[in-house]
Amino acid sequence: MNNEIKIFEGNQICSIWDNEQEEWYFSVVDIVGALTDSKNPRDYWYRVKKG
């Protein structure tokens, strides 16, 4: 697997390439932070999953 940091609208998004599946996996918390401008994206994601 290959780890990389992607940039989306100035925000860093952690990603991993899986050679076996030939797919990228991205950090949901990083994406939530980029899309919502939340000060605490981990808490935001926790509440979304819970609801």
C-alpha cells in the first residue's frame, strides 16, 4: 500500500492506495473537515454516524 497526502481546496486529505484492490481509500474525517469547515471534524463525524 502506498500512503499519500492529497490536497482538496487547501485541505490535506490522507489517502492510501491498495495495489491488490486497485483502489484509493481516503480519510473520512479529513474529507468531513474539508467539506464542512468544522473545527472538530472527528466529533462531527461521530455525531453523523450516531444519528
